[in-house]
Amino acid sequence: MLFYLGQVFAAWAYSHFLEYFVHRFVLHNRKASKFWFNYHFAEHHFAARRVHMIDKKYFGSLKSLLTDYEVWGLLFLGLLHFPLWFIAPAAYYTLLACGVSYYMVHRVCHIDHEKAREMYPWHYDHHMGPNQNVNWGIRLPVVDHLFNTRVKWKGNKKEITQHVLGKNGLRDYVQARSRRIECKEPKESS
């Protein structure tokens, strides 16, 4: 029993290091992979910055998951770690659960900016803070604290102003978008 608990804890801790290093050294490093840098930084960060943490790709249907590079990257990491199943199956299943957990937390952060700000302030700080090259953890800032890359932005005077203005701008954006989508009454012909 203790052997399996050890596997679970080791895989959980490893998943946070993996998340940190992939985010920092692959997704934010143009030299490591121009494709992933462009996808992550130029598309995802641009979208999140523009509409106060909201990224419309997370509002898609289940079908849209098939074309989501983030999902494909997670599947690749799952396959890459598959040999672990033969020697430490509990660790492998834990890694898969951590991958799903990562995606769910990341999705929530980019659907609901209030929840991101309150429940996951380190990820909110990563996107909305003045320096987007800190706060690498998505699920927890454990590794950020270890490497001293956790920089708080939420609660700063500028952040509070930006948050209030961003919230108002987001409300106007949602209202304008919903007005365009509303069905209009067909005009009766005389």
C-alpha cells in the first residue's frame, strides 16, 4: 500500500515540475519550439490579455477538442510516459489524472476571469501581470515558490484598477456580443 502511495505522490510532484518546465522552457521559448511558442504566446496570451483572461477556444464544443493543440500536447505527454505503466502503474494513472486536472483548471481560468483571479491568482498573475515570464504553475505555484518565480500582481493598486476597468469592458463586450446573437423578430410584410 505504501508503495502505491509513494508512486502517487512522486507522480503528483513530478507533474508539477513537468508543467513548470514545459510552460517555461518550451511554450515561452521561441528557440526551443517556434510552433509551440507561436501557438501559446502569440495566440493564447494575446487572446487572454485582450479580453481579461478569457480565451474563446475554451468555449468550443467537444468536437473542438480534436483540433486543440493543447489537448494533443497532453495526449503526447501521456503516450511519452506510457512505459511507466509497466513498472509503476499507479504513477502513470496519477500522471494522466494530473493532465486532466491541468486542462480543467486551465480551462476554468480562461472561461471565468473572476474564478481565475480568486481561486488561481498565480495563473491570473501570469497572464494579467506586467511580466508574463513569471508564475509558470497552472494548478499550483509549488515549483514557482521553489525557484522564486512567483511574483504577485493581484491586489496591487494598478491591478485593482485594471481589474475594475477590465471587468466593465468585459461586461460591455459580452452584452454587445449577446445583442448580435439575439434573434430578431421577423418583420411582418404588409
